[in-house]
Amino acid sequence: MAILIRKTGRPLPSGAVIAPRARPGELPYQGIQEDVLLPGWYPTGYNAFDWDWAIVPQTVIPPEMWES
């Protein structure tokens, strides 16, 4: 999957690591985005001027590991 990193927009709020979602009509936040891109083809919407991304393997955690 791809972790999306927005290069343009408002700076992150103090203490934030992941960018909060912007409300409709607001300028989005810079930095690591909450949404990720799953495997597939994305022909538009993520240009190299506004976006960077990191490709990372998906990790499947079996249900028996959910409870600690």
C-alpha cells in the first residue's frame, strides 16, 4: 500500500503526527495523511508537486492476535 504525504497545504497543528481531515472548503493539511492507497491503479489526483508517497508492505494480523 502507499502512505500518502501531502507537500502543500496548511502546517500540521502542534503535536500532530498525522494530518487531520480538512472540512469542506478548507485548505488541507501538509504531512502524512490518514487515508492510504491500496493496491491498484490511480491515474489522476496524486501529482508529484503536491504529493509524495511511501510504498510499504501490508501486514495482516490474525484475529487471535487482536486480544492481548
